[in-house]
Amino acid sequence: MSDTAQTLNERFAIPGLSFRADASGLVFADIDNAGGTATLCLQGAHLTTWRPKDQAEPVVWLSPLAKYAPGKSIRGGAPVCWPWFGPHATESGFPGHGFARTVDWKVIGAKALDSGETQIRLLLAQNDATRAQWPRATRLELTATVGKTLRIDLTTTNLDTEDIVIGEALHTYFHIGDIGRIQVLGLEGSEFVDKVDGGARKTQAGPVTCAGEVDRVYVNTAAECVIVDPDLKRRVRVAKSGSNSTVVWTPWTEKAEKMGDFGPGRANQGGWREMVCVESANALDNVVSVPAGEAHTLTVVYSAEAL
Ligand code: TA6
């Protein structure tokens, strides 16, 4: 049973952090401090928006057609892909990108930091359905630290007696001016699996640019990426640790229309032309083995600066 907004406010509300339920029954945390504002849906520990106070436009994109319903992933924000990335290796009936983003998480902590940032900690609540897909004794915790920057820590603790192997990603959608005019720096020379070209393995030459659907898993890269956005006149830095894969994705027209929850493809309409996914992951060659009794953390830190 997920906590109600009222019980959460009684237990965890602090200056700059409160909880509310929306019409669909999903519960959200609203954060507003001197450095920035953010919203996080407790289902999936899914950060849906983040805007530093010095940015006119949000840095994290949320679809104007995002759907909010129990068990449904929200289009946009920073979805948590875990304990696998992409389709399940053997079970086609299991959800793509794992179950973490569509199950309830429990708030286990909230505090106002001396830095002025707001920190919220959540724990994935295992249930019969998740155990049926992942019968290993595993703890998954997410900590979001919100201010002028956004830090997300995703920690997997292996409580089992044997090693576990996980795939994971913070599948973050970044708000940009126009997909046809941005560049993603940091992946030059990296090997990638091109999912738009039958999974062919290629090497990135120069900055990543998009003139059509792009769906690439860059492997063996711990590099910081930078989204250079001439329209919004800013750079967005995607720094990471505990992650050796980076995914760059834009659905472009056909896939966006097929998915149905991206919004219009015309400029300045808030749709798919105004987002790009730069996902900090451990996927394909970089799935992570977590020894029994040990923990692994994937961390991202996002920031925006003027061009
Ligand atoms: O990360 C890119 C990707 O794997 C694409 O292939 C596409 O499936 C995207 O994730 C979105 O997946 P979703 O399940 O959120 O619709």
C-alpha cells in the first residue's frame, strides 16, 4: 500500500518539500528551493521535472502528452531502468527497461542540506510481481539532491548469497531548443551499438548530431557529456560515475507518432523536437556484476550553464 500524500507530509515535509496526489492517484513530491524546482513521482522514483532558478526553461523535458496512471511509465523526466536495460534477455513478456520505473517506491528520508539543496531518498518496494521477475534479494535505493544542480544516486545492494548481474540506466530526457541543431560532446571516438542500423558496432566521429532517429548505446565510456544548445543558448553537462555506457536517443517523427505520448513534431510545440535523451547506463557489454553482500552506485550530476 503506497503512502498517502497526507501521511507523507506528516512524516517528511520540510521547507521546500511537500507531497500531493494527482487525479490519477499517483503521489508526487514537489521541491522548490533557492537553487531550483523539481517534481518527483513516487511511482518509479521518477523525477519528472527540474529547472534551476537561473534557467528560464526546464533542463529536464516532460512530454505535454505524458500519461499518469498506476503501472504506466511517464514520458519524460529521468525514468529508472532497472534491473535490466531494453528488452529482457529471455522473457519477452517482461517490461522493457525493467520494472523499477512502474512500481511504488517508499520515501525513507528527506532533508534540507546546508548547501540549500533538498534531498529525498526512496526505496523500491518489492512485491510478488517484482519478485516473480527478479527473485533475488536486492535493495534498490534512489537519492535525488535538487538545487542549482541535480544529482541522482541509484544504489543496488545485493542482499543475496550469490552474485547478481544488472543492467540499468537513468533514462533522462533533456529539454532542448531543437533536435536538429544541438550537438552532444564527449563521445568522440567511443564505440557504439547502432540500434537504428541493426545493432551494427561503429565508432563515433566528432560530436553527435541528429538528422533522423538516433538510438545508440555507447559502450565502455565513463565520459562526461555536454549538450550544446544554440537555441536555448546553454550547455547542459551530464557528469556521471559508476556508469560505463551512455545512450543517445531521439525517436524522430515516425517512432514518436507511433509511441503517441511525445506531442507534436513541429518546432516550439514542446514535442519530441525539443528533447534528447542522454542516458547514463550500464548496458550490453557493461552490465554490472554485484557480488553477494556488496553494493554498486550509479551517479549522475546535471548542470546548465550559458553558452
Ligand atoms: O533508450 C532508448 C530506448 O531504448 C529506445 O529504443 C526506446 O525504446 C526508448 O528507450 C523508450 O523506451 P520506452 O519503453 O520508455 O518507450
